[in-house]
Amino acid sequence: MTELPKLKICLNTSEEDLAKELYEPCLKWAERYDRGVGYFTSGWLSYNTVGMSDFASRGGKMRLITSPIISSKDHDTIISAKTFDEKYKCFVKAMNQSVDMLSREMEKDLLNAFAWMVYDGIIDIKFAVPKMNLGDGNFHDKFGVFYKGQEIVSFSGSQNDSIQGFCNYESIKVFCSWHQGAKAFANSDKIRFEKIWNGRDINLDVYSIEESIRKNIFTFRTGDRPYKKISVLNKWAHQDKAVEIFLEKNNGILAMATGTGKTRTAIKIIKELFHRENIKRVIITMRGNDLLDQWSEQISENFDDKQIYHHYGEHKQLQKFILIPDEAILLVSQDADYLAKTFSQFQSNDKKCTNDTLLIFDEVHGAGSNSIVQGLKGQVSSFKYKLGLSATPEREYDEVGNDFIEQEIGPVIFTFSLKEAIEKNILCGFNYYPLKYSLTEEERKKKRAIIKTFSYKKKMGEAYSEADVWTQLSLVNKIAKNKLLIFRDFIESNPRLLDKCIIFVQTKEYGLEVQNLIFDKCSNYHTYFAEDEKANLVAFSNGNLDCLITCQKLSEGIDISSVTNIILFASDRSKLVTTQRIGRALRLDENSPNKIANVVDFILDDINTDNPEESTDNMRETWLTELSKVRSKNEK
């Protein structure tokens, strides 16, 4: 591990060389560097060529917020424009002129270095222009943050990034996250930079460099890269691609594998739509109070300038949202009654709201339930901006639900699969153990009786549901007695698979039988069958339990990165549930960088079965066997 840089807590240009004692050691240590500064010129690069060359050659990334070098006339034109789009067009025109000035100002070697760093994405620049209360001023702040892993170094002071800044008497205060008392200051600078970068300061307009300006800058290169370029795989590029596609379409579903950042991607979309002034509010809905609480934490961290309302569980804040909906975000249960009340009251309060509201349906497959289809048909499609999120959005064997989702929310517009996520080292690979089992004669008789009953109903013209047939037949499989015998022998030889393990069962009674089998192999376990046992989930997530036996819980959204092993006594026909359940173990774990997960599954081995449903076991075995062969492309 790279040693932490040794830095003074206060430096000044009279007594210290800031380039040698601050910038160079931090640039050689850091993976990322954020800088907010009033003026940035080639002079700063001339003082920091050694540090920036090392930083660039390791794939470092610098984000820079600074004041644009534009005329007073251009500044006034930007400020006076009425909409953000009009302001941005004025800004781009002014900046293309400013780029030509840049080429004349910079020395040949520095211009070449700067052009390559912008082209390679090592330096990403945004420009801040004050407005409203600060409309007559400039962005004149001067602070920076270096990052490596969980540690950060922030600094603030009077120095601009220019030659003059190194000639003036200037001073800088330094805050290292590993020093007692300094972490809060460092985190404060980190939060402030993110707020400005994402356009969430109400007194600043923040402009990105569009592609035409980047290309213009790149034409100024005069030779090869002055640093060694390494190939760095941007493992999160799929998020930016998903954002780009949604902003073009305005509605649709992002089918992104569990653990690949669906929530982060949605937050990026929210930020950009607010930044463009396309929306005034957001409504986020999904099932499960635990998951809505997780959303609430993420939203609170990213939108401290918005009012956040909650309408689920014990929270009843719908009326507050109805009264003051602008610059607000509502988190609401994906229950048909909750949503129907929300939409009816909200739309009756403001007829124009459908054009400037973003609806987000997390785990969007849930929106195809019969109660929502019946209760909300026609109400969702009227909104302009609709975003669906799910690892597996399709509802198998439910065309009515699928049609509702596509017609009301939109089609799948972006897909990022489990295979792609493992290859890019976003999720870890896994080993697959398909255990073959047979049904007892009693269980076979039970299944034949089920088939006979429904065949009789069909013959007599009585109403029946084919889905009910499958449900009853598959229940026999899910609680099959021989699975317990096979598992007992398997876990005898592989007791390590009970460590950091979730065991999925169909019923509480069956879970208690499993519990009896692992008692002498893993004493530090517990069950999680109902909400009143939530303390067991918390203990497991904190590492105080090794194993959790659960009944249809944890299938969606819950993020416990230390989970390594999954045992599937209960597997559904659809890939949806299986994908979500094995996804619990595929999260990367910083405490186990070489983590490879394990998935134990049960495959019916009976020949000449009476149940066509059971062919899905073989299909699942083929699918998971192939997926288990995938490994990160970074692995040697």
C-alpha cells in the first residue's frame, strides 16, 4: 500500500514551495483530484509537470471547476438569457473564442500536454458563472481535494492556479482525513465540490465543455503524449451511457444487473434533468420499506437543496408534497392504493404537472401486478418523463403485466447484463454447484393428483388458472424431502459454504428442517422469516452472524457486500428471482478483493416426469453453468 503523504497543515509561498510540498506529493499519491479555483492557466501546469505526469501515467482523473475567461459582454449575455439552454448556447459560443486565446497564451509544450490530458479525460473541466444573489460577481473560490481509496486530503487558501499565484504571497491550509479533527473539514470540502460540480448551488450556473470544444482543444497538440498512457477500464461507463440514452428518449426501462448501480444512474438522471430545468419534481416508487429507506438515504446525500417527502409505512407526507411540490422529491410505496391516491390528488392539484415531473419505478417488474394494472391504467403514460429500473424487468408468463409496463412506462432502452458486470469486475465471478435430487413416491402422487384435478376442471369447462397449476406443482419441488438428504451430505464435505451465507427456503417450516441440518456445522446463524426478525438481518449485515436462513426475503435491493455463498432450496420459474437472489453474493467486497462467490442449487433429476414445469430446472442449470465460467477480464 502507498504511504500516506507527509504534509504540513499550513503552507505559504514565502516559506514553502507549494508545488514541491503539496501538489507533487499529493499528485503522486492520489487517484483523483478535484479543484475549484477562480483562475486556471498554463502557469500552474508549468510548476506541476512532474506531479501531473505521474498522475496521468497512472490513469488519474482531475475534475476542475473554474471561471471562464470571457469578455464582460459575453458574461452579461449569459446572465441575461432566460433559460439554461439559451445560457448554454451563449456560453459555448464565447468559449470557442476563448479556446483560440488559450492556444496563443500557452507555451508549445504545455499546450500539447494540456490538449492530450483533456482528450484522454484526465482533466475534465466545468465552468461556474454566478447568478441571482451573486450575479455581479465571479466564481472566486480556491480549494481542492485529493482522493485515494477511503482517504482524502483537502486544502483551501488564497492561491489561484497561475504563475502569478506562485509569485504572490499566498497561504494554504491542509486537512488530512487521517488526522484527528481534520476529517470533518476534508469531508466538508468534498461535499461542497460535489454540490457545485453537479449544479446544485442555486447561485451558480455550471457549464460542461461540449464535444466540439474538446475537439477544438485537441487540435492544438504539437506532438506525442508527454506521459505514458495506460489503458484504464472505465467500469462505470455503462451508467453514463444509460443516462445519455434516457435523456434522449425521456422514458423507458434500464435493465441493469443487480449491483451495477441502478440507483446511482437514476440519481445522475435526476441531477441532469433538474440542471437542465426540464423537471420541477420527482416521484420515486417501489415496494418494501427497507428499500425506500435506502433510497431516502441516497436522495438526502445528493439533494440537500430539495425538499424530500415520504409516503410509506409510518410516513404520511403526501399532502405536504401536494401543497409544495416544486423542487421536491416524493418517495412513495409501490402499492396500487398509494399510487392511485398520489396521482389523482397530484394531477388534480396541478393539471400541467405531467410535463415537468419525473416518475421512477424501481424494480419496475412490480408495476405489472394485477392491482396496479387495474388501478392505474392510463394514469402513468400521461407523464412526460418515466424511468423504470430492474435487473430483470420482464414478468414471465404475464403478458398483461408486461404490456402495461411497456405501454405506460416504456420499453427496455438499455441493458447491462450479469455477464458484462462480471467481465468488467463490477460483480465477482462465482462457482456453481447443481445438486441432483429425486422426488419421493408420495410427492409424485401428490403432483399427479394436482394435475388430475386441474385436468378435470379443464374437461368440465370450469374456470382455472394455469399459473395456479404451476404454483402448486412447484411447491412440491421446493419443499422436497430428498433435498434435505442431499444437502446434509454436501455440507458435510463443504462446511465453509455456510460462512457469510444466505439460505433461501420456501416456507418457515422447511427452514426449520434446514436449521436442524446446519446446527453442528454453523452455530452462529439465525432465521429471517418476518419483519419482527429484522434485528437478525441487521446482525447479519454487520457481520455478527455467519448464516441467515430466509423465506422470500432479501430478493430485491438489499446490499450486503460480505455475502459470499447462496444456497437455493427454493428457485422460481423466472430468471427474475434467481438473478436477484444470486446477486446478493456477487457484490464486490473491499475486505476480500479476490472474492469468488458460490451458488448451491437443486436440480430435479427425475426422468419421465409428469410436470412440464420441471424442464425449467434444466434450463436454469444450463444458464448458471455458463454464467459461472465468466470471470473479470482483468484477472490474470
